[in-house]
Amino acid sequence: MIERTLVLLKPDAVKRGLMGRILSRFEDAGYKVAGAKMVWITEDLGRKHYFDVAQRRGEKVLKALLKFMTNGPVMALCLEGINAVDGVRKMAGSTEPKQALPGTIRGDFAHISFAHADKEDKAIENLIHASGNVGEAKQEVALWFKPEELHSYKIAHQEHVF
Ligand code: ADP
């Protein structure tokens, strides 16, 4: 039941100075930060991370997405908690900020639509990536973090929230 999940604060979140506010939401909910680092990704890591996007969303989206994801550093986080994969994904909100509910990160900090992004030939800048399911989370955490970069420790929340 205790799971680890990968979160990336995308270049738009970093450049807009929203790292702290977004991380606070996860800390407030009681998730443990097992790992954290800034990474300026290469196209190669981008392709590995988004290996299935061309098939699901098309080559054009993958190209725009790689351009966006390599235009500045991201903050990579490994968060841990009870059913963390689903919980964190829920806090991120729907892929399209226009549809994402208020109260979610994508709904509160953006409002762009698929149609607008496609017309402008750019990726949807939606602030955050969160692993889609438990299997994906395992693969993504292993892709982004070495075992020694992940930490096991007790947080205050464990007495009351876990
Ligand atoms: P999610 O990040 O919500 O799991 P996907 O894995 O399907 O969504 O897509 C990866 C990322 O590609 C999205 O978060 C978004 O930044 C971008 N993206 C997806 N679809 C489009 C689209 N039609 N136009 C532009 N960007 C897109």
C-alpha cells in the first residue's frame, strides 16, 4: 500500500517560480520526499521517459514535448505515501489544464487547451508530470533516481497521517 511515485516539476513550473508552492501541496498532504534533484534533461532521457507518447499522442506532440522539456531544468521528485501513485496523480489533475478541476495543480496554475497548443504547434505546458500507474512509477523512479539518491526516514506526518 505504501508506494513511491515519480513527479517532475516541468520547466514552466521551474521558470515561473512555482516549485516551492507545488512541493508544499504534497508536503501538506503528508507525502514523504524520498528523493529530489534538479536535472536539465537530454533529448535521450526525454525519449526514454516519454517512450510511448508518439504512439498515444502522435509524433508531432512528442517533438513539441521534447522541445519544451529540454528548454530548461526540471525538478525530479520521488514521493512516498499510501497509494501515492493515484493520490499524486489526482492532485496533478487532468492533462489538459482547460479541463483540470480547480484545486488541482494543473487547474489552479494553468488554463491552456489542447486546441490552442496544437494550433501554436507547442506542447501543453501543464507544470507537472506524475506517474500514471504503479508499474510505470517503478520504471520511472528507476530511470530518474539511483538507489543511493532515495532516502528512507521517518516524517512527523507518519504518526498522524500514515
Ligand atoms: P500526462 O502527462 O497527463 O500523463 P500524456 O502522457 O498523455 O499525459 O502526455 C505527456 C505530455 O505531453 C502532457 O503532460 C502534455 O505536456 C503533452 N501533451 C499531451 N497531449 C498533447 C497535445 N495534444 N498537444 C500538446 N501537448 C500535449
